[in-house]
Amino acid sequence: MADSASQVLLGSGLTALSQPLMYVKVLVQVGYEPLPPTLGRNLFGRQVYQLPGLFAYAKHIMKIDGRAGLFKGLAPRLCSGAIGTIVHSQVLQRYQEADQEEEPGSSLKEPLSSLEQVIKETSREMVARSAATLVTHPFHVITLRCMVQFIGRETKYSGIFSPFVTIYREEGILGFFAGLVPRLLGDVLSLWLCNMLAYLINTYALENGVSAISEMKSYSQAVTGFFASMLTYPFVLVSNLMAINNCGLAGGLPPYAPNYSSWLDCWSQLLKEGNMSRGNSLFFRKVPAGKLYVWEEKRFC
């Protein structure tokens, strides 16, 4: 319990610090661009029109709602993080207890190979993460909708408990799990990609006996984790868009998003538009050709 409590406290602090970044990212994912692009230079020094980055976007939010406005949706996000940490640790603890009960006869079993051990640990981590995601997804949906309210200046999902009543009244139980399937798929794929790539690199790419090999192996997990998150980002985007799709907020309706019939329909339309990586980067955001933005339409500026 002490470990879980320390993890919750640490996680809550990191969540609070990253809230402005998350807030801006969600608004960009939705397609809300309240500021006109400016002429700048890309990484290669060429002049291109760029959409505002993280800091310009955050300044725009502060100009309207003050500094506190950058922390909309923080309360349900903190609840999600705390509950998710507890559920995750409890599931892993059950696995550890089951292993301890099997120890008396473990000497008769052949030891697991390194690959089998990785598969076993990854499978357990997958179950723990999936359980935590399933339990906390309603808080995730409310967090996203609290943030997206900025676009249309609504107050429909303000507070912690009233959004639960609103979602249940308007959408039923399924409303709490909007966007769950792509989120679960993305988490599972990212986990397996990360762990299997790290295993392959540590086993075959990094030879034993090389100096500082243990340090290099510790870095490989971080590198493969970043690579896996990049590959599975479209699942994150689709999940977030489905969580706010057609929920009665301006950000979940045209011109920001059509009424998607399913997450596969959302995926298909984003793929056709070339928007599968929208919101993945908050810097050096080049303006796509032929894209119409809200700042041009003068609707919500």
C-alpha cells in the first residue's frame, strides 16, 4: 500500500505539471485552430507557413480564461490516474501472490527462457493496463469533454459528479466508454511492440562483453517505447475524437468533426484527409494545403 500511495502521489504531481500540454494537445487533435498561421522556417531553413505552437496556443487560452484555464479537466484526470495506478498495482500483486503459492513445486519445472519470460511479463502487464484503462475510461471521457468545452464556451461537463449524470441521461452506460476500443488496442499494441523490440535489441543487437552494455540496454527500453508510441499514435487520436464525437459540444460537431458512425469510420476519414498524426507534434506545425481553419471562418475566434 505504501508503494501504491507513493506512486499515486508522484503520478498526480506529474499529471498536474503536464496538464497544460495535454490541454493544448487535445484541442489541436480536435482541429481547433483559433490563431492564424505565421511565416517561419522549418528544420531545414525553408520558409513555410506554420500554425502556432504550444506556447502561443497556451497564451491564447490564458488570455481568455487566465492561468487557471490551462488546468480545465484536471480533477477527473487526477481521479483517473489515481484509480488506474491502484488497479494496475493490485492486478500485478495478484499475479505475484499466485507465483508465491506455486513456489513449493517450482523446482520440478524447467526454468523459462528469456523470451518466454518477456512474453509472460508482457502478458501480465497487458492485463493490468487493460483493467486500469477499463475502470478509468469514464474519467478519461469526462476529462476530454471538459477540455473541448473551451471551443464553444460551454459548461455542460463542469464539475466531477454532474458529468456522470449528464452522460448517463443522454447516452446511457455506453457513453462512458466512447472511444474505449481504439484506446485499448493502441495500449496493447504499444506495449507488445515496445517490449518485443527491446528484447530483440538487447538479445541480438547488443553483444555481451561490450563496455557499458547494461546502460545501453536500459536506454533501449526508452527508445523502443518512444518508437512504439509514435506508431500507435493514430489509435490515441481516434480514441480521443470518438470520446467527444456528437456529445453536444461544438468541438464534437462540424466543422471540427463529422458525425462518425464508428471508430473505423473515424480512422478511415482521417486517413483520407492525411490527418492521422494531427496533434502528435506541438512545434513546427506546417499548414496542410487546402485545409480550412476556424480562424478563416471567424466562428469561434
